[in-house]
Amino acid sequence: MNQIKYSFIIPVKIVNDYIREAVGKILEIKRSDYEILIYPDEANSETWPNARQIATGAVGPAAKRSLSIKDSQGEILIFIDDDAYPSPDFLDKLELDFIDQNISAVGGPALTPPNDSFWQKVSGAVFLSKLSGGFPERYASVGKKHFITDWPSVNLSVRKEAFARVGGFDCAYWPGEDTKLCLDLVEKLKGKILYDPELIVWHHRRSGLIRHLKQVANYGLHRGYFAKKYPQTSFKFKYFLPSLFVVFVLLGGIFSFFPGLILNFYVLGWMIYAAALLYSAREIHKYEKNILIVLNSLYYIFLTHLVYGARFIQGFFLTFNLRSKLRKV
């Protein structure tokens, strides 16, 4: 039996259909040098080849992932979500990326699966433009390999030795634990994090507008807090743009009482935003050819900007000690 080199680490609340799909897809990888560690609150009787369930109790994903320091056999830890699964050539790509011993971690894009529902694809389309989601390379195979300083843990692989040296994930944060981990790898270890556009996982999106906005709201709150607490990675102008848009919208009621130049500037602002939406639609259409999905993504984008911007303001100005709460479901 070959030595285990790679450990897939999958946190989950309960074993569900998504995790069953993920494990099945991983097992399609025709190699024998990997294992799969599944961390549910409570284990059940289901078994798979090369896979173990390890019960954790009711703790968050960051805490579950950090348990891999003692539980895993592999030298490379592959962090993915329970509702995601890797492409068949994932390990072949990853092996090439880690040849350079100076690379501490590797991240790749998380694409929307082709079998997702219409509204899941609309949710995913929101993030495919720089003007709507900010980081299309996280959701589509974009550009060439390059070094990065922050990457989400839906598709993030880390050397176990480096992960252990920084103490794993900061369990106070979720989401946001991946941003803190990347900061630790870069600043404390002087490590390098590589982006590989061909290192693909498929990630199911939120179904429906409300679930989409709840996810975005959580991201906005944490990024706003991180922009204050960890400015090295999170104090960037692009993160503040949705909040500036929220302020612009709220000032509209005041501007309406000032006809003339001020009102004209306000109208001009909406015209610029409309043009930005059209540009976003054009960018999204490069990756999503269904025009109905593209058109529906436009009002998703508008609401995403409002919700993210408002929660970013809350995180930046009104949150002084952020502690993440576990979802009930």
C-alpha cells in the first residue's frame, strides 16, 4: 500500500447528500496516496474506501479542520467544503504545484457545478465579474499561476508542517478563518501561497435569494471587522466600495431636496452604476452563456452590494469583538 501523501479534510454538521457526492467524486481519482477525513458533529455507520468519519461534537468548521493536525497521515492537507468536490486531475495538478518547497499553500477556483439549479447558477454568476464580486478568479479559471495573500478554504491546500506551525485555523472566526490562516502563513512563516487556475473544485451555490444574501451578509460583516483588525490583507479599497454605494443610496433622499447641480450629480452616479451593471453582465456572459441567468444576476448584484456594504459598515465601525456563531442547520 502506497504511503498517504494527501489528506482531504471535510468539515460537516451531519453526513448529508452533499458529502456523499463529494466522497464519491474524490474516490474517482485514480491514485492510492490519499485519504479522506470527514468531521461531522456525530458519526454514523456509513463507510467508504480510504475515508474515516471522526466525530467532533458541535464545533465550527475551523475547529474541525484544525483537528487534522493530529488525525491526518498526509503531508498535504486539502481543505474543501462538504458541498464541494475536486476535478479528477486535482491531485496531479497539486503535485506539480508543491514541487517548489517554498510554497506553503495552493489555492484554486471553485466553479459552479453544471448540475446546479437555475437559481444556484444565478447566485454563482454574481461573483464572476470584478465589478460585482471582486474576485472572479475564485469562481472561474482565470489568468495564470501567481502568488496571492488570501484564499478561501473551499479550495485551499496547505503543507501540514506549515499548518501545524501556525497552530491551525483561528477558531474564533467563521467565515474569515481562511483569511487569518493565510495571513499567518505569509507573515509568520514567510511562506508563499500559489494560485493555480487549473486546480479546480466544483462548489454548489446557495439556492434562492434569501440564502444567497445571508451568506453575503456574513462575508460582509467579517470582512469589515477584518479590515480593521487585519489591515494587511483586508484594508483594500475594493472591499469598501459596496459600503460607499450604500451611503450613496441613503443620501439619495437628501439629494432629492436639492434640485440642480447636486441632483444632477446624484443622477449621474446612478447612470455610472447602471453602466457598471451592464459591464458586469458582459463579463459574466464570458463564463455563463445562459442569458436568463445573466439577466437575473443583475438584481442579485444590486442587492448583494447593498447587503454586503451595510454589514461591512457594521463590522468595521460597530463590531469590537467578533465571535462567529454556528448555524443551526
